[in-house]
Amino acid sequence: MGRYRIHVATGAWLFSGTHSASTPFPSDPRPVEKFEQEVPQDLGPLQFVKLRKHHSLVDDAWFCDRITVQGPEPCQEAAFPCYRWVQGEGMLSLPEGTARLAGNNTWDVFQKHREKELEERQQIYCWATWKEGLPLIIAAGSKDDLPVNMRFHEKKTLDYKWTVTTGILEIAFKYVYTLPRSWNSLEDFDELFWGQKTALAEKVQKCWQDDELFGYQFLNGANPMLLRRSTFLPSRLVLPSGMEDLQAQLEKELQNGSLFEADFILLDGIPANVIQGEKQYVAAPLVMLKMEPSGKLLPMVIQIEPPNPGNPTPSLFLPSDPPLAWLLAKTWVRSSDFHLHELHYHILKTHLLAEVFAVATMRCLPGLHPVFKLLIPHTRYTMEINTRARTQLISDGGLFDKAGSTGGGGHVQLIRRAMTQLTYRSLCPPDDLADRGLLGIPSALYAHDALRLWEIIARYVEGIVHLFYHGDDVVRGDRELQAWCREITEVGLCQAQDRGFPVSFQSWAQLCHFLTMCIFTCSAQHAAVNNGQFDWFAWVPNAPCSMRMPPPTIKEDVTMDTVIGSLPSIWQTSLQMFLPWLLSRPPADMVPLGHHQEEYFSDPEPKAVLRQFQADLDNLEKEIVARNEQLDLPYEYLKPSLIESSVAI
């Protein structure tokens, strides 16, 4: 006779329990049902438990966290991770949670289970094409079509709905308050700059015209991904006769290694939107900047448009130009940066990539696989937030169409162009920052924090991988792992091997590097380009979502009316102020990097690696806090406590 003690844990959020499967305990954040079962004999090591939700009058779904079984012997305990919804009348089979690589024994019950699991998942998680030339997506026309385990939990849904509702009400109040007026001065924007604010957003409001703040944003603003150190003067920079002094200054900075550039050529030729019958405008500026010994990055010259047959010598704008002409040139740059940030560096290089990783993981890696257990916390909510974006933000008639100069189809063309230039190296900070010449710059705070986080994530990945792969031959022989790699590169990323993405893993080191990239992209990199949007974009003149007049060609003709007439309308401004608030506010159920509550690994060694990862993140947090106390502009977007584990907003 053997007595087994069984603990069944239910999810800790609203409506995760069920009348038929668990009893909520208000004092316990994760309600646990406990009971005992007598069996005629000792069952030995437990391999599976089978789970079914009894049918009830209220046929509600139930979210099961995990089941723990204590056998007759004190050391005979087994954990069975679940972390999914149980619904309907089918039987759910849960394997014991120790991570295992696939074996070659076809009679192995675990091998049969993982093969069946993948067959079922590949029927549920299907690829689809959103737009030709872009990464593949989950096949779901709306959030309601998503697999149930990829949906927002109720708390997230309620928080998202509340955020959208309050934001829409604020838009309406602001728009009605300003009707039927139009802008008359820059101070008029103050009348809409109320409601949600941050200290940095208010500083941007006061100092957005300063050259120092303009340059700072290329290093540490919402988009620190475009700037690079110049190794030669760009061929598209046209210096007409009479500008020999400027050329000498540029060449001097180039020789000193202090010349930098931000080139928006990706925007060249992107068609501009028409909003409420009014034509909008898009430009492709080039900015040359110098870094002073103090670490300040200051603009030297701006060329708003590239040379073309109709304009072989485009105008150059200098800090010595009339103040309004120089301000308008910088505003064109900031508007262009808004579009590259949102579409290239935010949507493509974090959201869409994270979705490819998530879908491939569900299709190719069974729940027993150690890489599945490592990555699954970093896929949370990604499929739903991306599906919402495709139906509300970048859809036909979505927010980009209503407010942005690249809306109406130009935004899709821009993402498609960016996709052709997407390289594996650009997703790995040690490579990307080296390629852009940004290593070792004290004032490059994004670069510093990104490298530190990459190192910490890499140690975590290496610690987990080392437990299961004891040589390169084990990596090469893992069929599930190799299928996952091919699924990402050849399928999800549409044959990206010509841009450095691997189609197979040949070594332990190569696997660790790729997994580090996946986790960094889904967590730290998304935080870097997402969390600062409200700070830098809420004050609309600093990053206009659209320009309503063509770029200036004659500096002396630029007046305040030109500047005001170029900036977004009141309606567009109201929409833009809502967007960064929606996208960058901390969600109510945020899960910081490394601090997920789910215990996918049941064995103690991976848990010890995770604890060390958490300790390393906590130490980095203290370093960043101490540094920021000495700065006029603290850089907080890569503080570990503010980095969500997944692309969830």
C-alpha cells in the first residue's frame, strides 16, 4: 500500500480557477488544491500524470500551473509543469518536468510523448504571410483566432482595455478643447501637453531645440540604433564650392575619430501618406555630428534630402544658419527618426522577430526540451500583442494611416526594405556596436548597458546549455534543435541564411550565441526601443509623426509659420501623444527579466543557474542606479527591473 500526496496549483490571476478543478485560497497568490491517494503498491518513479477537467454546469476553462506528487518515500517527489489552460473534456498528459534531449529509442514513453506533442502543436501553430517580403507570422486573423495559451490573461486584457479607453477619451478631450483652431505658435502645443507626463518628457518639452539634446538622442534616446562612427565622408554628402571650411572641419573630426553620422537613406523614395485630404511629406536626411572630449554629441551639418537628378546639390543646414531654418532641419531629422524607430528598429527587429522565435519554438521544440524550457518565458503575450498591432496599429486604416506620413502603405514598404538589410550581426550588441564604432564611448549609455546585459544573459544561457550539451557532437545530433534553427532561418525569416543567420548549429558556442540573441532581442532590446517612447515622443515637436510641408530649400524663407505648418495637425498630435503612452507604460502584470514565476525546469541544477542569473541582474541594477545618480539625464531603459521578459506590449 502506498500513499501519494498530490498538490495541484492554479494560476494566480483573475478567472484562472474553475468550479470543477480547484478551490481558490485568497491568502495564497497561487491557489493549491491538496489531496491524498492510496494505491495498492508503490508505483516507483513517476513519469506522467493525466489531467482532465470534469464537466460542470459552468464549463469554464482552468489554468493549471503545476502538479507536484509526493510518494511514499520522503525523497520520492516529482513535479509536472503545466502552465496552460485545461478545457473541454479531453485528457491532458503531463510528463515529469526534468528536461531531456530526444532519444533514439522508439519505445521510450517520453520519446513517444514529445513526438505526439509536436504533431499536435504543428496543427495549432501555423505560419501565415502578413505582407510579402516580411517575416512570417502566426496564422490568426484576430486575437480571437490565437491558440488559447498564447492569449492575454484576464488581468492583462482588462489593463489593456482600460489603457486604450482612457487614452481615447483623452484624445477626444484634447481634440474638442482645441476645435476649431489650428496651430499659431509652438506654445500652442503646450495646451495638449497635459495628462500623463514623466520628468524626462517635461525636460524634452523645455530643451528640445537644443543641439546637445538633439545629439544625445542618437546615443541614448528612444532609437540608439542608427548612429555610427564615420570611417570616411559619405558619398551622398554634397559639399558645394564655398564650403571648404566645413569640409576641413569634417575631415579633421574624421581623422580624430570623433566624426559620427546618422543616415536615413532607408526612407528615400518611400511614398508619403494623405491624411484627411492633406498631403504629407517624407524625407531621408543625413546628419554629421562630432563628439566633443566631454562626451557631448553635437550636429555639424544636416542634408535633408539625398542628391537626385532634379536636385544634384541639395541644401545643407548648419548650426550657424538662421535659427528657424536650423530648427526646422533638425525637426525633419527627428521626424525621420520617428519612422525608422517605430517601423525598423521596434516593429521589425523586436516584435516580428520575437514572433518568429515564438512560433518556431512551439512548432519544433517539445515541452521536455531544455531549450523550450529556457525560451518559453520570453514568448509570453508576443503573439497577441503582435496580432493586435496588425489589426489596430499598422493595419489598413490603423493608427499609422491616420497619423503618420509613412502610413497608407509606405510603412509596409519601409519594413520590407529594412527586412532586406536585416543581418544576424545587427541583433548581437558585441557585433553591432563594434560595426558601428560605438565601443568604449563613456557617454554611450545604451551601448554600455546593452553589452553588460548581453554578457549576463550569455552566462545564463551557457549555464543552462552546459547541463545538457556536453560536446559539439551532442549539439549537432539534436534533431529537434536543428529543426528549430532551420524553421527560424529558412521559414520564419524567409531564407535569411545569406544575411548570416545559421541554418544549423555546429557547435556549443554557436548555439549559446544564438540563444543569447533570442533572449536579448525579446527582452532587453525591446525595452531599449520601447520604454523611452513616451519620454521622447510625447512632446510632438521633438519627434513629429508627420510633416505637412515639403523640406525647405531656401533658408531665408523659413519663418515660424513654416515651422508650425510643417508640424502635425492637432488631430495627428493628439493621436501621437496617445501612442507612446499606450506602448511604453509599464503593464500591471509585467514580469521582469529573469523573474518569471513558472518553474519549467524541475531539476535543481537549472534552478541554481536561474538564481545566479537573477543575482547578476540585481548587481547590474545597483550599478545602473549608482551611475544614474551622477547624471543629469539618467538612462534607465535597460535597468533589469524595467525590462520585461518578453515582447508583451
